[in-house]
Amino acid sequence: MALLTKTPYKAREFDLSGLVGISDKTMETHFGLYAGYVKNTNTLNEQLVELTQTGKVGTPAYAEMTRRLGFEYNGMVLHEWYFGNMTKTGNGGEISSSSELGRALGESFGDLETWRKDFVGVGGMRGVGWAVTYLDPASGRLSNHWITLHEDGNIAGFKPIVVMDVWEHAFLLDYKPADRPKYIESFLANLDVSAAEARLGGAERPIG
């Protein structure tokens, strides 16, 4: 089904030069990839609206575009969550056990170190995808999950709190494939804890 937006999505801008362990060249390349997801989401949406208006719902072209839209749209949004939970200030990554996020992680995982080990373990799994700490709004508990191909593995109704891209384009200019753990440590060093806490409290600006 088409998203039926009245205005096209616009690529958001993120000031992330000077990150720890993640080069500006990598971020430049990554922003370009993200812009492609935005462009493809808009193009597919326009095409699906046209097919809907011309009575071609249910055709093979409609079905294929609809499936593809899930990949492109989720690729766009996941990147916005990813870029949005990093900071270049140099004081990222330190989660206080007494903060709202620290308490929530402690209640869900036992302690912060257990969450971190589990998150790193998910991010280090073979294959390309995303490692995400989700909030279950129904129970208030946090859990780590693996997403592959953007649309596969998203947990229905759960809210992303910490989002890490572990597709190879996120680190290959800086690290060898076998050195993915070094990239994961760099991501955690750049984690914008305040952004993650805002998501937990529902205060983040809507994406799109």
C-alpha cells in the first residue's frame, strides 16, 4: 500500500563530523546512501499512488513496488534513528546507572554491563543488519534485537531506543570486516545517551 503522503520526504541533516573511531569519509558516504533511501521512498510512493489511481492495485508491479517500499522506507527511518543517536561531543556512551535509561536497562538486563555485552553480541552476529535496543511499551522492558534487510526483524509495536547500523558500509572504510567489534566499540563511544533517553521518554522529534 502506498504511503499516500501529500509532500515528499526530505533527507535530514546531521552534524557528525569528528566522531571517535568513525571517519568523516565514512559518514559522508553513509549520508549519501541515506539520501538514496529517501529518494527511492519518494519515487516508489509516487509510482504506487499512480498505480492505485489507475486501477492497477493487485498487479505484479504493484505487489513488487509495495514490498520494495518496506525496504526503502525502513532504510530511511532506521538511518535517521542511527544518525540521531550519535554525538560528536566526545562525552558520549556513558550511561549513568541512576539515569532513567540506566535504571530501565538495569531493570531489564540486571545491570548495564549485561545490556552492553548482549548489545555487542547482537551487533557482532554474522551477516549484515542492525542491532537495536527496543522498548516494549506494554511491559516497559527493554530488549536487544537483530534486524536484517531493514524490514525483517522489526518488532511490531516496540519502540527503538538505541539503533546501530552494522551493514558493512557503516565501517568498511575504517575497519576490516573482521574488525567489526572495533566499530561497535566506536559506535558505543559516540552514543548520544541524551537522545536515547529522550526516546525512552517519548520526547524525540517525530521522524520524517
